[in-house]
Amino acid sequence: MSVLFTVLLVVQVISAITIIVLVLLQQGKGADMGSAFGGGSAGSLFGATGAANFLSRATKWAAVVFFVTTAGLAYLGRPAASVAPQGGVMDAVPTDRSVPSVPGLPRPPVPGNDNSVPVAPTAPAAPATPAAPATRS
């Protein structure tokens, strides 16, 4: 694994955690985590509306970093162009094209055989007769 891949992976995990925290801190319409950390006070560090603008901008940039690192990881994780696939999934299927037959029905025609004489269906075997009970004297 290359160093660039590892760096992008670390940056992506950090940006994902940052997005989660920033979304939880933003004020919503109902009860939210932002008010628990002082996000709803007018005398906060960013002012009355400054916190909302700062959090939304920070969330936007964290999302941009997340998507850029995702694209970078997808690019680095792709297989090399020099490796060409040999065949497909169905190449491993056996080429025997004979069709299995159901007992009691005529067999379907098999390519390469003389099918001029139809094959009669076989009769089911007669059930065995039970033995006569032995008598005691």
C-alpha cells in the first residue's frame, strides 16, 4: 500500500468525523446538540448568527475534503491498466450440452446421434407382491 493511499485514508477518516461533529453542533428546528455547547447564545464567540455561518461553511469544506479524498482513494484503488482480464465468468462452465431426461419420458434428441427411431418411454416397474404370511400349526 502506498504512502499516498495511507495519507488519503487518514484524511478521509478525520474529515468524516469532522462532518459528524459539525452536523451535530448545528442548530436545527428541534432539540439539538448545538444548544448544549452554547451555540444558541447571542453572546457567543461568533456572534448571534456567526456560529451558524461558521458551522455551515466548515461543514461544506469538510464535505469537499471528504469527496476529494474519496475520489483519490478510488483512483489509487483501481487495478492497473496493463492487467487485462482473461475471459469471462462463463468460461469455466462445462461445454457438455446434453440435456438430462426425466424418468418415464422420452429422451430429447442429442446432437450427433441417430434420432430417426423414437425412443419409447419405459414402463415403471411393477410393485413387489407381499409374501404370504406364514401359518403356525
